Amino acid sequence: MLLNLALLLSFASLIFADYARLDVNNTAFLFVDHQTGLFQLVEDYEQHNFKETILALGRTAKYFKTPAVLTTSFEQGPNGPMMPELKAMFPNASYIPRPGQINAWDNADFVAAVKATGKKQLVISGIVTDVCVTFCALSAKAAGYEVFVVTDASGTFRDDVRYASWDRMSQAGVQLLNWFAVAAELGRDWRRDMEGMGELFSSNIPRYEFLMDSFNAAKNGSSH
Ligand SMILES: *[C@@H]1O[C@H](CO)[C@@H](O)[C@H](O)[C@H]1NC(C)=O
Ligand SMILES: *[C@@H]1O[C@H](CO)[C@@H](O)[C@H](O)[C@H]1NC(C)=O
Ligand SMILES: *[C@@H]1O[C@H](CO)[C@@H](O)[C@H](O)[C@H]1NC(C)=O
């Protein structure tokens, strides 16, 4: 009877998993291999939107003043340099060009840089999803971090490849979410900074700009 109860409870904890959400005080962003050569392999997102999404995620990290670690894979080879706009956004962040390791977590300098942030929740994005992102996410998870992979700031060859890697990561307990959800989950409450969040969203999402414009117009109208 007791054993049954214990079993039941352990099943219940599987079904009703805790909601582990991003905490702005405990989060670091890892940008893994957003390199100009690798970019050309991405087919599951339209190039222009994909690039804008990566920059929106970068601006989210800046807005919340969370630490970031940038890394590249074999950048003197065909993978190419890190996206210049992203690199320029984080002049003071740890930047680890890996000489050869495909899994960033196999590079001791990278792991040390992540550890030095002192944060336990890692927001990971990169190219390509199935290799650079998945390998790093699985290793970080195994090392005891809470891992959040940003789906729309990570790209790869085809939809089937992306779905297989999302499946692989989520089965290992990695959380998958889009950049907008990262920003909203970190923000938590509009009353913290209505202006700043509105600006972050409207400067990165054209439709959100319309939303803010209509809101401002209504607000102006009501004050006249
Ligand atoms: C983060 O830290 C600040 C300052 O200590 C605190 O006001 C805020 O509630 C914290 N946020 C969360 C989500 O714990
Ligand atoms: C980078 O660090 C320098 C020196 O501490 C500081 O003056 C500068 O404002 C920092 N830049 C950014 C973008 O944080
Ligand atoms: C609302 O008013 C502010 C200043 O009062 C102005 O800057 C803004 O452009 C106005 N917005 C609209 C949509 O009319």
C-alpha cells in the first residue's frame, strides 16, 4: 500500500512537473556558433527574420543586463567569423573561439566562462540546432544547469532535423521556447518597466510596434 502510494506520487511528479521559470537574477545567455559560414546552412527559417531574431535575443540579454558568453567553432575555417552585429553587441562578454571542439562544452575555457557568470539557468541558441546547440545543451544539462534553448534563434538544414533535435533535447529535460517567451518570462510583470519592455518588443517585432502605436494614440486621445 505504501509502496503504491510512493509509486503514485512519483508518477504524479512526472505529470505535474514543477514550472521552472527563468529568473532574471540567475540567467546567462550562451550564443553558440552564430557564424557567417554556418548561417548559409540554415533553411528552416527565412534568413532575414532569423538574423533579426538572433539580434532580438541579444537585445533581450542587454535589456535585462544578464551576462552572455559567446563562442565560435573553428572560425578560421569555413564556418566563418561570428555574426559581426552580435559580436559588436557584447564587447565585454567572454568570447571563446574554439580551436576544434564541436561541442562547446568540450572546451575548458568555455565551461570556465559559463561557470564564472555564477548563473545556473542557461539560455542557449546557435547554429546548427542539431549539433552545436543540442550537444552543448545536453552537456550543460548533464553538468547540472537548467537549460533553456531558444528555438527561433537556432537554425538548421530542414524541419525534420530540427524536430528530431528538439525532441532529443526535451526528452533530456531541456526547455524549448522562443525569444519572445524568454523576454516575457524574464520580465514577469509589466509594472516592473512598462516603457522598457514596450520598447524592447516594439523595436524587434513590427506587429508589436503597431500595437504600441495604437495604444499610444488611444492614450493621447483620452488625455485631450
Ligand atoms: C532579482 O533581484 C532583485 C534585486 O535584488 C529583486 O528585486 C527581484 O525580485 C529579483 N527577481 C527575481 C525574479 O527573483
Ligand atoms: C565595457 O567595459 C568598459 C570598461 O569597464 C565600459 O566602460 C563600457 O561601458 C562597457 N561596455 C558595455 C557595452 O557594457
Ligand atoms: C502621443 O503623444 C506623445 C507625446 O505626448 C507623442 O510623442 C507621440 O508621438 C504621440 N503618439 C501618437 C501615436 O499620436
